[in-house]
Amino acid sequence: MNIKFIFKALSFTLLTSFVFASETDDCNEIQKYLESKSLDYTKTIGKCITNDQGKVIELQVNNEDLQEEDVNKILSYDSIKDLEYNVVFTESDERDTPYSYVLNPHPGFTSFPSAIANLPELETLCFNYKNIRKVKYRYDLYQIPVEDGSLKLSKKLKKLTLGQVELSSENLKEISSITSLEEISINYSIFNENDISSFENLENLTKLVVTNPLGVEKVIPNNINKIKSLKELRILNGYCEKPSYDFSGLNDLEILYFGITEVCSIDISKLDKLSELYIIGPDDIHFGVGIKSSLSLELPKNIKKMGLESLTFSADEYKSIASLPDLEELSLVYYSDSAKFDITSLECHNKLKRLTISPAHYHNNILENLDFLNNLENLTYLDLHETEITEIPQLQNLKKLEHLDLSRNKLFKFPSGLSSLKNLEYLNLYENEIYDEIPESLNNLDRLKYFNVSDNQFIKGKVLIIDSLQECSYNSYIAKYELCVPKGYEVKCLKDSYDTCEEGGNIGESNDGKCGEGNGKCPDGQCCNKDGQCGTSEDYCLASKGCQTDYGHCVDECEQIIEQLRNMGLTGINSPISKCILNEKGKVKDLKLFYGQQKYIDQLSNLSDLETLDIECSEIVDNFKAIRQNQKLTEINLKLYYDDNNLEFPEDITYLENLKTLEIHSLSLKSLPSSIKKLKNLENLLMNRCSLTDLPIEFGELNNLKKLDLSENQFSEFPEVISSLKNLEYLFL
């Protein structure tokens, strides 16, 4: 009986203790107080965490409308160890420029609360004025002074962050008296750069972050090298007042992040413990992009991670970087005037794990020789986006590679050897100039999670069917890819629908040099010519010369055209071809010329299977004689955007007896020739927005014409000859 009674009593005690703790929870008390003052708890308190006794230990306060008594109540709990306090200013509906709104005056208490100094257990403090507004493309930040005496804080404080404040010399002295401090961050604030040297008294200080406001030439604080306890130093948006900066006194420094707006020399050669170095130039189109002159860098040999961004690199700097033996991560984001990267080997080739080389805003190719890549056997991450490379060597030695970004380059084929990268999880070939078939061997990459080939010239073949693939993109605004899904597979990452691949016959491989029906396919990499012989020269491989696509590799006519244009330097947005579609024989059946210049039009006679032609001309074209040879043409769309008072209807078109649809737009075209009658099979004629005033009597001989659009011309009366068109169904005048 006694034992049972004791257990019951103990249970009652635990239950009542739990209820009591719940009722006296500090966070609940804060909530009840704010609600009693008709203040929004969820807006004001971003985070409130208590310990086992219900005492608040972590608190985030967003002060948009609090009065001083409210602040004092919220900050009256001496158990608080971690405090974030934000004074928030909101934008009004009133504009002061077309691009900005006026900030509302804060309706409450905005000073640095004296109550913070009364928190004896405080270990982490983040205090920010969020007094900021957007003005078109930039942000205006306003600093507010902190009263002297406000920063005499807890002797247990270890981490201090101040944002958008104006600090006096006295404020900085107060901070330097908190000997327990291990980390200080001063962001977007104003202070005397000479006074920061008082931090040298803080023997426990290991991390210092100073972020200067953008657009304000705040110089790099002086005498930082006196703060000898530092292990991590981060300076952002620093203005180099002096030609060089010496950090040689920081013997324990391990991480240096140096963001600069002007060129200056940096002496870190004696920092033997430095393992991470980041030097970042400006990267804001309104406040400047890139450092235009090369830096003078003296690098210690023990660096393991290095990022140099928006900087101009010289050949000497490349050599200095290449000589570092222990580098594991390297990021080079170069400015446009950088020297060519002609390094053939890196001392760290057996240790480097991550490599990024890319431009800062300006696209130019500094990579002349990429053979060194294949020596980086421990590389797991490679990013060469926007470097304008046209080819990349085989990377078969990079067995550990997981991430490969080659986006926004000028690759025109799928890089060879990709299927050997068995650990690859990420492959990005977005916005290159690839005209190729997806290698089915990529399905061997059974760890691949991301695959992007969007916005290339033209890609055909089968989509990947890898089980691990989570995201895939085959979209293109340039041309519709000819892709299909292998039969029996559901590819979950696809956003668009594709037809199921047609099952071809099982054609055996030829072993006697002959190919074609009854002889089989040529071996891999060989082409079957029109005479049934295997080979590799243009006479065998060009579809324009009769290469048989079912029995070997063929270079189709679109690929041939694009290759010729590439050799002329006409790629990407400079290419005159905006659409090129093939028939089953690999010959062009549908072509759109975006820049219809005479030299391109003269080549059209080589396209014997052309059925649809779309040309936009912005400069005068003398003739269209070449298209007389295109007797399979059934549709022409011609837009002549240039002014020419002597412009005549291109009579070369009248030689196309199989033409069914003709669309011409030109404000300079005033009449039609009598030879228009030769287009006996014409069914649709659209010549709206021209300057026609009359039609020839022979126009009435277009007996198969069904649709006629002559709207927005300059007819003064109804052309009687239209009455002769017996099969006309639609007329627009």
C-alpha cells in the first residue's frame, strides 16, 4: 500500500510541475503581453525558445511598432542567451521618384535598447537596423547612431553582430572591453577605420567580419594586423586607399575573404597557417564589375581552398596559382582583359577536388589548352560555364567526377568519353551549339540525377532512361528536337511528351566493306555511300551525296550547313539559320533564313529535297535564281523588309511548278508580272501589307487558287480579274 501511495504522489507531483511550467513559460507570457497590447505576436517574435524550466534562452524580435515599455518587457528575461533584435522600417505608398517609395517614420522606439546591457547570460547578439529601400536597381541603406554607453554588454558575450549602425569611437572602445568576444561582424555600418585597432585587446577574438555599404568608398580598416588572435577575417566591399596591404602580423589566420572595389597589392606570403583565401572584385553593374588591372599576389604554399573572382589575371599569377601543391578547391572567375590560361599542369593535380573557371559578365575564351584537366584524377566538381570553349578533351581519367557544368559554351558535339565518368551525378550542356545525336552510352551513367541539353542547335535520338535521373531538360527555343522515348520506358523527369521510338529492324554489321539492303550496316564510325560501300570521307558520309542513313553514320544536310557557317564564324545569334528540318534521308526539307543575304540564297540550289522555304531579308537581294533548281518546293514565305522603289516581283519563283503556297510581304512591291500564271498549282497566295494597285489579266489563270489575301494594299477599286478565279474559297481585301 505504501509503495503504491508513493508512486501516486510522485505522479501527481510531476503532473502539477508540468502544468506549472507550461503556465509560466516565458514565451507564453510574452505572447499574452503582446496580445494584451493588441500587438501581433507572430510578426513581432520570429523565434522564441525556452529551456526545460520554461525560461526563454533564444529570442528573435522584429520591432516594427514597439514602444520602449514593450521592448523593456520583452527583454526583461535574464535567461536570454541568444538574441536577434531588428528595428524594421517599412515603405509607404508615397513615391519620391518613379522607382522608389518613401520610408515611413518608425512609430515606436528605435534606439539601441538599454535592456540588452542588463542580460547577464547573453552569449550571442545580432542587432540590425533594417532601414532600407529599393531605388530602381539598387538599395539605399541608412545608418542610425548608437548612443555612447549602450554597448557595455554581458561579460559572457561571445558573438556580436551589428548592422546598419553608426559607431562612435566610444562605441568601439566599449566593444573592445568585452574580453569574452570570439566573433564580431559589423555590416553596412559607419565607423572610423582607425578605431578598430582597439580590438587587439580581445585575446579570444578569432573571427572578424566587416561589410562596407555598396557605393560608399569605405576604406579597409587600418591596423587589422594588430589583432593577432584572428583565425578568420572577412572584409567585403573594401576600398583600397593604400597601394598595398600587409597582413603579415596575423600569424594564426586560417581563412581570409577579401572583397575589394579597387586594385591593390596584398601581402599574405608569411601567413603559414592560411588554408582558405578568397579575393573578390566588384560584381554589380551599377557600382562596377571587375578589377581591370592584375593584382600582385604573394601566396603561401599551404592554401587548400582559393576563390579569385571578378579579377584580371596575368600569366605570372596563373603560374603562382599552378605552383600551389595542396590546393583542393580552386575558383577563377576572370575579368575580360585576363591573359590566356596556358598552364599545362598543376602542382596540386593529385589533390584538387573542385575546379571552377568562368568569366565575370563578359564572355571571352582564356582557355587555350585544356589537356591538363585529364591529370586531375581526384576531381569531383568541374565548372567551365560561359568560357566559349568549342571542344573539350576526353576526361576518361576523372573517375571521381560528380559534377560537370559546360553550359553556355560553343560545343557543337557531345564530348566524347562522357560515359566513362561512372560517378557523374550532374551534367549541364545547356545553351551550346550542339548538333548531334544523344549518345545512348550515356545511359551507363547510373548515378546521373541532372541532365540539361536545352537551347542547343539541334539534338536528336532517344531521351535518357536512367532510373536515378530526377531532373532533365530537352527544351529549345532554337529548334524542335527530334527525340523519342524508348519503348516500354516511363521517364518521370520529362516535362514534355515525346513519341515512342520506332523499333527498327535488326540489321547486322557488314564485315566485307559493303553495306545496304542485304549487306548490313557499316561498322561504328563508318558511313554507307549511295553505291553501298563503307567509308569515312565526305563522299561516303554526306547525306547530300547519297549517304544511306539506315546503314551507317551520315552527316545530314543541316549539320553540313551549320558546320560551314561555323567555319565562317557564324554561330549562335549570328547564324542566318533559325530553322532546319530534315526528311528521313537526312536532307533539308524545311529551312528558315533569318538573315536572307544574297550569298546564302545562292546556296539554296544545293538543297534538292527542299519543300518549305522561309526567308527574311533586311538588305537588297538582286535575284533568287538559285531556287529555280528547288523543284520540290511547295511553300515559300518571303519577307522583304528593305525599301527599294525599283523592287519587282521575284520572277524566279514562277519557275516552281509545284508551289502551292506563296506568302510575300513588302511595302515596296507595287505590281505582279504576267508570268504569275505559270504557278498552275498555287492554292494559297498571301500578299497582304504590300503596295499593289492592280493585278495583271493573267492573274485569272490561277485556276487552283483557293485562298487569296490582298488586304492592306493600295487598290482603288475591286480588281475584276479576281472574278475569273473559279475555285477561290477565301478572299481578303
